[in-house]
Amino acid sequence: DRLHAAGVRMVGIAHWFQNDFFVDPAEPQHTNQEPRRLDDLTVLSEKGRALIRRMIEKQMIIDVSHLRRAAFDEVVALNADRTPLVASHSNARALCDVPRNLDDSQILAIAKTGGLIGVCLHQPLLVSDGERRATVVDVVDHIDHLKRVAGVAHVAIGTDFEGGITSPSGLGRFEDLANI
């Protein structure tokens, strides 16, 4: 409520590790021990479900980047198309089959809410082949795939230029985005 009152309208609800909002169903009690990575079995905790309900009530945009399948599906079901879902920095699994990327049904679920998918410029989310460096062409391929599946109105650039990514050849700085 305080974030909303301060003007915040979009929140990324996960990153790499389980927290009070996400749990492993086999271990539903979150502990302060060694953090565990989100995986395909990670689900929303009761606090997580309450957070999503409150964000929907406040008509906040929910950023689903980093969610894995089970938690993503829970968010979609709780949301029931009431507020936009955004994947601020994710790519198409059809082109790079890694768990962080979105499959076509997830892309459609986001588009159905009026949301956006921001193409991420992080090497491991662009090409599965670790033998070659991603290029501008790989980025454009992800943009084209998202356009074909969701429509142009649901595609954005979500660089992930926070300093810890391996960017594609020719796209290492913000100014390079013109190369796309």
C-alpha cells in the first residue's frame, strides 16, 4: 500500500531465489537458511497469493520475469485478466529453450491482459548454443517471434542492462539499441 501511495505502479515479484512470496511445495516453510533458486516447482506462498491479490486490487502491473511455470500459472489464474502482466526482461523459449524464457502459451497469456514482453539482451536468454555469441540478429529473431505470437502492441525492449549481463555482439551500450 505504501509503494502504491508513493506512485509505484509495477512491481517485479521475483528474482532468482525463493523468498517469503515463493516456496517449494515440498518445503512450504520459508527459512532464512541457504537461499534456494526458483525452479519449475516453485509456487506462491500464502503471502505471495496475498501480494498478488493486493496488486490486482490496486490495479498494479505485475512483472512476471523470473517466474517459473507453476508460479506463473498461479499468477495468471489469480489475475484472471484484471491487470496487465509484464515480463520486463524475458525472451521466447521457442528460440532459446531455457526455463527463464516464455513459451507461446505464456506469451499469449501476457498479451491477453494487455501486457508487454520486454526482450532481454542477456546472452543465455538469446541463444542456447554456448559456442557462439548472440548477435543483433538473434535479438531481432526474438522480437519477430513475439510479434507473431502476441502482436506488435505487446513487444518492448527490456534490456536488463544492470551491469551483470553478457550482451550480444554490437549491443553492449544503450546507444547501441539503434542497431536493432
